[in-house]
Amino acid sequence: MQDFEKILENNNVKPTAMRLLVLQFLLNKKVATSLTDVENYFDKSDRTTLYRTLKTFVEKGISHKIDDGTGITKYALCEENCHCEIDNDLHLHFHCTNCNETICITDYKIPRITLPTGYIAENINLVVKGICDKCNKK
Amino acid sequence: MQDFEKILENNNVKPTAMRLLVLQFLLNKKVATSLTDVENYFDKSDRTTLYRTLKTFVEKGISHKIDDGTGITKYALCEENCHCEIDNDLHLHFHCTNCNETICITDYKIPRITLPTGYIAENINLVVKGICDKCNKK
DNA sequence: TTGAAGTATGCAACAGAAGTGCATTATTTT
DNA sequence: AAAATAATGCACTTCTGTTGCATACTTCAA
Ligand SMILES: [Mn+2]
Ligand SMILES: [Mn+2]
Ligand SMILES: [Zn+2]
Ligand SMILES: [Zn+2]
């Protein structure tokens, strides 16, 4: 059994052909991926299936959903041992306004946020927009 | 001349009837407001006009655009002396998953963000999701 | 004062993404 | 093999954001 087949089974997702392909695609990609990205890559397959595949991945903790402020939802595989928990797993996302790519900056965790009394934080989304290192070099 | 008429003129926006009404509406609201919110309030007026009014307000620095992760763009008036600058003016936004409202937490600025070498930050969007103080009390 | 230019508004239409319903197909279980 | 369960594919809808264009309103110079 392949590595990525295990990933699915460990997360209680049945490893269908399409799911394996999508997982592999996400694994190879270094940047966050939109439904349209996936759709364009697998032009034979149906948008709804891909949509539901990504949705399942998020629900089962295989990947996380990213709102980078472009209005287009992105997806990226979770790190090893990620539970998308507010104190340990949340990382910031960088969106490059030049190459239009969105990257998980997993090495830099989100700093501790202070809130006014009475507010309870359940989730934090931090997106930095600017120029990425690749575009910066050019 | 009214206060809000001055706000418009100070920002080089001609104070038309509709713009004054929208500005007043935003001033009275304590929470971030979507185009649809405005549209529902002024049900006589046209969606496009309101859309362009809000757009103009953002372009001229009267209000700022908020992406709270709901997929619906929100708007809120800028504070006095705000220039939406990355180091001074950016504040975090809180989205309550209970009452569904988004609030500017202007008293708590966004902490300093560290990025990997080569990345240039131009803008930062920080949204905390959870339970707001009002909903917490109930 | 009048006409031209510039600006704002209103209506219609479009684009793109997200999401739903339902029939069909595939897989698993009995 | 039949029944139950789950995944897929197609069509369609909803919603937000956006643009094009014709009309109305302002401004300003001749
Ligand atoms: Mn990420
Ligand atoms: Mn704000
Ligand atoms: Zn880039
Ligand atoms: Zn609330």
C-alpha cells in the first residue's frame, strides 16, 4: 500500500481513485491550491467530485482550508501531526501579489493574540500580503 | 455643513445624497457591514450605486475593506487619522460565529510578524473567529 | 446663460465560485 | 445475489462581485 493510500485510511477516508489522485496532486504542489487549480489539472473529472473531495479532506483533517483574501478558497495538506489546533498548529499564510501564489509559512507560528475581555478565540486566520522571496530575487 | 459632509470633502469625495446616507449608516453601525447589509437598509437604491459608493470610500481612505473569512466582503469606517498603514493602523478583526457579526478591534493592534528572509510584507489581515463578548454573556 | 465636459446613477447583464438535488454507478455487507 | 451504503456525474441554483452603457445631474468655461 502506498504512502498516500495510508494517509487516507488513517483519516477514515476511503481511498478511491480520484481521492488518491487529488491527494498526490496536493502532495506535489508546494503552494496552496484552489478548486479551479485541481479542476484544470484533472480536466477529465467533474468539478463537483473534486469539490467534495477537497471538502472531505478538510473535514477529515487531511488538509486545511485557506482564505487568503483573494476570494478564492485555497487548500493545502496539513503537516504531520497537525490537528489545526489554535495554539499549536495554526501558521500564517503569505499571498504574493506578484505571482499570485499563496504559501503556508509553517515555520512561523501565529503570535499570541490579546483580545478584549469577554472574547473567546476559537480560530485565527493570519494572511500577509506582499512579495514572496522568489519574486523578490527577480 | 454637517460633520459627515466634511468627512467626504476632506477625502475628495463629492457629497452626493446617497453618499451622505451611506456614510451616516456606516457611522451609526458599530459592526462591519456588507454590501448586502447596506442594500437591505436602503431598499430604494440600486445595488451598483451602493457598491460603487463603498468602493469609492475605500479608495479615498474613508473606510477599509475587511475580509473576515466568511466570503462576504465587509466595510467599516476608518478611525480618525487612519491611513491604513501596515505599522500603525492595521487592527485585528473579530468574527463571532454565534451572532455572525464582525467587529473592528481597534484597541488591539496586530503584533509584529516575522517572515522568512526575502519576503516583503505589504499588508496584513488578521481575523480571529470565536465568541464575542455579547454572546458570551448570554 | 448656455453648451460641453465630467461625474454620478440606474438598469441590465455577466462571471465565477460555491453549493444542492437527484439519478447513476460502484463498493461493501449480509 | 440482493440490499444497503457510499461515491460520482450532471444539471441547476444562488450569491457576490463586477462591468457596460444609457441617462441624469453638476461644474465650469466661453
Ligand atoms: Mn497552511
Ligand atoms: Mn476594521
Ligand atoms: Zn511571488
Ligand atoms: Zn456574537
